[in-house]
Amino acid sequence: MQEGHQNITSPDERYVANVFYELYGGAAGGVNTWVEVTDQHSNETKVIYYADAQSTVTLNWVDDETLHILNEDPQYLNRSQTTILHVATEIYDEFGRACKSFLLK
């Protein structure tokens, strides 16, 4: 597991979002990415996003509680995993396992 180059704080400084990467499958494999958000008030951290990493993964706050996660490769836009999430109430899992929260803890 590797921590990504992004560690961004929400505009009101309540949340901090971090992106992480994990290699899988050896030389022919790929990279998984997930985003953790820490609530600075409660000191709780949770995973809100999990998907295969594309060539570009960036995080940007839309407002105090909404995070835009860009995860795409310009050559393969049909594989884009880009989404916008309300960090207190929403999660995204590319593989549809979000309802099985054990996989995201």
C-alpha cells in the first residue's frame, strides 16, 4: 500500500481526504485506489471510494462536505471511475460491494 500524493482539507477544515494505492497482479496487474476521509471533529476515518486506478486520480472539494474524485485515463474515457460524493453519507465501490461494508473498512 502506498499513500498518494494528495492529502487535502475541506474548505471548512473539518475533513481531510487522502488517496491510497495498492499494486495487484504482478507485472501484468494493475493498481487499486481508495480514498479515506477523516472527520477532524470526531477523529473518525472511513473509506468512501474504491476502484481500479486510471492514469489520473485527483481530489477536489466542491464544498465543505462534497468531494469530487477524478479517476480516468484520457485514452479510455469509457472506463472513467469519476464521481462526486457527499463524504458524510455516500460511498462508491466500482465492484458494487458498497453494501458489504466489511470490504470497505
